[in-house]
Amino acid sequence: VTVAERPTIPVERYADRLARASAAAAAHGVDALLAGVGADLRYLTGYVAVPQERLTMLVVRGAERPVLIVPRLEALPGRGSAAAAAGLVDVVAWQETDDPVALVAAHVPDGAVELAVSDRLWPMFLLRLEDAIPDARFSVATPIMRELRIRKDPDEIALLRLAAQAADRVVGQIAAGRLVGRTEADVARDVRERLVAEGHDQTTFAIVASGPNSASPHHEAGDRIIRPGEPLVLDIGGPLGGYGSDITRTLWVTGGDPDRAPDADFRHLYGVLQGAQEEATGAVRPGVAAEQIDAVARGMIEAAGYGEQFIHRTGHGIGLEGHEDPYLVRGSGEALEAGMAFSVEPGIYFPGQYGARIEDIVACGPDGPIELNEAPRELYVVDG
Ligand code: ZN
Ligand code: ZN
Ligand code: ZN
């Protein structure tokens, strides 16, 4: 997918999102919502701003038009953002010698007491805002924004699917290529380039975990050389059109030597894992509690005697952020709803020996799961 043919979020969505944010804020008793640089700002305006020491802030304030406050030198991209270009928000640019915090305070409605800030706003800004608006009470906007962002609209699902399919292709390319004798870091560099070549905006992570390193879920690709007769866990992803991919596949590298094929123990472990991942995915439907998906995967892995080796939750939501609500974890009674998108990624890990994980991005459809990744889920036994 080239950038030109990539679907974008239609501008009407931003009008709708801004209106819903305003309504949700009011419903939470919040007088103004202050979104700094990050996913909330992008969600509401389409503005992909660079985090920096100069303050950028969207003020969503009841019935008044939202205002986007930007540093003067960012005025062009700020005005070019979808919501600003469509006239949905006013843009106010501040000069290097202005006090942007005072400018934000001036655009908060008179008498506003309850202010909610985006959860990634840096303390350097929040503390100054608290000083500048001493009568206000500040809270985090997460409860407001999660209501909006947790269910993806069809355009968001389309982008998540494109990202997933691009990541699928990269897994296929890596599995078909040379592996033996290369370092993990070299393969990770390869992954990074290929994700971008397949349409990603950038690569956020490229976990390449060989041999005993496969037992470490977030292993940092290093100088270890990949050898025949061992597993290789690939967990790769990044945003495409802002929406994340995140896929894990487990390979077994033989070097072309039949004596280096996976042993019966690893095959058994993998069979249990694949069954658990499939059953957990199949359990996805509206109304099912998030923790129930975790319980399905965990129950099967425990029943097979690997319970102690499954050391993390089953999944996390994904969208403009790589990890966001909902989380598929014991204790989360949140009911799944159509439009939610998340990973289903059980793993089994034997420290010092080996491990395996299978991860797909799954959307909750009206009647059941919609699997966005299509790469085969079997153990990839490759010559390498
Ligand atoms: Zn992870
Ligand atoms: Zn992952
Ligand atoms: Zn993940």
C-alpha cells in the first residue's frame, strides 16, 4: 500500500469525535478537556504533532468551538490537520516569547472548575497549568477518551487490517529467508526495513528471540547468532496510517538438517499453545468479559501443565497506541463490544531453554471474532 492509496479517516469523523468528546466530558462533569500531543489529539483532530518542550494543546470546551493552541513554527501543520482544515477547530499560534500556558488558561471557559487532561501530558505542562488556573481541579481524561477510542469505526478497522496484512507479509518474507548464521539484530534490522517497505509509517518494535532467548517475551534483539535446531520468536509491528500492527509467530530453524527438527516436547508445547490461541480467539464476541478470553487460553494451558509458564496476560487493545484498552487480563470484567480490537497472544516460556508465542490482532465483530492477521499459525519449521 503506498501512502497515496492508503485510506484515511474521513473528515466527518472528526466532527463526530469532537462532538462526542464534548458530550462525554459533560457527562463526566468536566468543563474542558485539554489534550496535549499524543493519540488523543490525533484521534480528535487528525493532528500528528511532535512531542517537544513547546506546548501544543487542544482545548475542547462545552458548546464553544474547540481551539488548537500550537507553537508558531508548527502553525502550518496544525492548520493543515484534518479538523483544522475543515474548520472544526480554531487554531491559535503562540510566538516564542509568549506564555502558552497563559494562552490555554485564557481559552478555558470562564468559571470552568473541572479540567481533564490527556493521560500522556507531560508534568512540565500540567504543573504549570495547575499554577496558572489555581481554582480548577485537574483529572485525567482517560475515562472520557477511552469511551470514544475503545470501539473502532470501520475506517479504523480497515487501517488495522492493512497494518496486520503488511506485518503478515513481513513474517512470511523473514520465514522464507536466510536465518542461520545471522545475528538477531541483523534480522531485526531486516524486519524494520521490510515493515516500512510494506507500508508502515515506521517500525515500533522488532523482537527477534532465538534459542533460549525465545523464553523472554520482550527480548531485545542482540548479537546472538541464530543456529539450526532452535526456535525463533518474531514479534513485530508498528503503525500504518497511525494504526498499529502487532504479530507474533514462532519459527523452528533446522538449517536443512532433519536431525535438527523440533523435538516431541516442543511440538507438544506448540500444539497446546496453538489450541489455546485458537479457542481464545473463537470465544470473542460481544458481551463476553475481557477476562473470559484470558481464562479460556489460560485454562487450556494450565490443563496441559504449562500454567506456570504462561507469565503474562492474554492480550491488549490496539489502535492509535500499541497498547490501549481493553486489556484481556484476569480481573477485567469489561464486556467486549463490536468494534473493539485487541491482541490474542498466549505464550509458554521455559527460562534458559525455549519458549513460544502466537499473537494475532482480533476485532470483535457483531457475531464473533474478526481475525485481522491471516498468516498461518502453525509452527513455521524452516531451513533458515
Ligand atoms: Zn508484548
Ligand atoms: Zn507483540
Ligand atoms: Zn501484543
